[in-house]
Amino acid sequence: MTTHVLACTTTDSEQSARELAASAIEARLAACAQVEGPITSVYRWQGEVETATEWRVTYKTTAARYPDLQAHLLARHPYDTPELITTPVTGGSDAYLRWLEEQVSGS
């Protein structure tokens, strides 16, 4: 079982991305959140091909904390159907991964 994950979402503004990032860190749902953008997203929505400028937020968290992070994001996200994707972390610096665990556990 994967212990650590990267969780990703996108949103429609830098302010929204920063707020989503900060609120998750304040709630200890992730150890770190990185905001990237602007990016261009091309996707199909309600039968139409859309293009939008978005900002990506990548969270570093544990698999155990992800369900709470997901609930947190769904409650605060401005989109009807936000992107919420996780990627397992299969390796990394032992010291960093310990720090990550400490941050989300409140230790």
C-alpha cells in the first residue's frame, strides 16, 4: 500500500488556488501545496470543447489523510466537478517523507 501521495486539482484563478492551498495546509491535510500557473486546459464539458486558463495546486500528503483533503477541497472548490487526482509516491528522501508525515499528523 502507498503511504504518500501527490494530490492535484485545478481552479480558475490564482487567488482561488492560493486559498485552496493555504486552507489545506492550515488544516494539516497536506504538508505542502504548490501553486503553478497560469496553464491552459483544453477539455470537453457538457458536449462542447472548452479552453480555459487555470492554476494547478499540487498537494503532498499521506494516503491516510487524502480522504479528508478530498472532502475539504470538494466543500471549498468553485467548480461543480473539480479535478481531484492522486498519484502514489513510490520513493523519496526518508527525511522529507518523515517531515511530510509529521506535518499532517500534527506532531
